Amino acid sequence: MKKYMRWRSLLPFALLWASATAQAYQGDLHQQLTFLSAKQLNRCDVVWRGQTHDLPNESALPAHRLSALDMRYVVRANVARSKGNFFGRMFRWNYFDISRDSSETLWGMFDTRFNARFDRMTDSLTGAAEQRTRLEAFGEMLSYLQDVTTPARVVPVYTGRWWAFSMQDRFDRYPVDTNRLESHGGALCADVAEQLKQLQSLETPQALRSLLADTAYQTLSAVNGEILGMPTRWSAFWQPSVKDPGADFGDYGTAGNNFGNRVTFRCPTEADPKMRCLLLKDDPLYQEFAFERHRQAVSSTMLAMLLAQGLTQI
């Protein structure tokens, strides 16, 4: 009994440690995604200025672009939010609740979802008096938007597992294929232009919230999609809660926290109840899944830049 009580007394400290270290995309990936989005948006701008029939009207394009210096304030805030300080990360967890607008707390202390924080950032874009404050709010907002392209943040699955010495979901550090993303520039321009048509009638804060929810839904759709050539889905890695999907935390599925690794796992069928599936280290199936999520991160970041850039100017 004494041994049990000793372990139970250590549990809150283990939870604090785990929650303080568990994050989504690492800072360097956030920086990579944001700069890549800005670079691609500039390329699209050249096309759109010459072919405005691809957009609803000329006014859909902001008259001002963020300068190179502005972008560095944005990226600095973008990266800083992903790192944060120890106590900030301890009490503000990095998950999104797709089932409702409000954020939840655990034990009245831990803010387990970032819904309300995202709303505060969008409000800061219109309410802050100084341009630098607006730019920093914009960078932090982009960080949340990019995070909902990683499955563990929207399924959601709690990633800080101190008992397994695992503090991060393996997908969150899977490398971005920048060359392939840049080669899809034309398709990205077309996608962003089409989405802009659908959102431009909304007020900017509302449009950004709609963009966040739509991006999260696309991530969930990808998780529920089939693994090509196998009798199973990507939810074998991230299993939603059976009781209340989205609202409650799910768990790692039969494949575990092994995205990108060689893994064998159960994938039974009616014909073969004992069947096991196999994915190799850096399997092309991993590469394709990660590429689509990273492509969505770039597309959503580009669209957010178009929606909010007018608000980041003096």
C-alpha cells in the first residue's frame, strides 16, 4: 500500500513534466512551413495580378504585402509559440476540440484545448493598436492553424507519455518535402484562389475560424482514410475516442506512436482474423500521407495570409 501511495503522489509531477514537453510541430518545421507559404504566395501573386479572372474580383488581393522585416516578426512569434516557456506549456496544452467552440480545463488548472486562445489571437488582429503586436498575434495564430494539420492535435491523442519516455508524436517531427511542395505551386495557387472565393464574404475573424475548423476536419478525414493496399485505416496510428470522438482524448491505435518507423500491427479481416500489416521505415505510404498534411499546412497558411494581411498593416 505504501508503495502504491508513493507512486500515486508522483503522478501529478509526472503529468506536469509530460504536459510541459509535449508539443506539436517543432519550431524549425513551423518556420519552414511559414517561409515556404510566404514564398509560394508571392509566386501566386504574380499569376493572379495578370489573370484576375481566377479570383472573384481584384479587391480579393490585398493592396499591401508583408515586408521581409514584417515576416520575421511573424515567424519569430510563430516559432516562439511552439516552444513557449515551461510553465506556459505546463498549463496550456496544445490540442484542438473540433466538436465545440469552447476550450476545456482539467482540474480547473490545465487549459487542454487551444480554441479560446486562437479566438483571442484573431481578435488581436483587429483590436491591437500597434502593428508589431498585430504581426506577433498573426504569427501565433498561424502556429495554431498549422498544428491542426497534425493528427494527434485534432483526433486528439495525448502525446506526453512519461511512462514510455515518449514526449512527442512521431508525425510531428516528420521532415517536410520542400522540393515536392514547391513543384505543386500551380495547384496550390488554384486551391487557395478557390477557397478565397468561399471565405471572402465573411468578416476576417470569422473567416479565420472557419479556416481553422475546415483544416482540422480535413486532417480527421485523412486519419479516417484507408492505407493504400491494406485492409486498415490511418486511425491504426491515432484512434479517436469511442465514447465522444473529438471531445474526449483518444489513444494510439494498434500501430502505436510509430509513424515513419518500421512497424507490424494487427489488421484483421473476415477472411483472415490474424492478418498483420507491415510498414517500412520511411515507407512511401508514410511520405504520401505526410506530404498531404504538410501541403494542407502550406495551403491554409497562404490563405490565412491573404485573409489577414490587410489587418496587419497600419
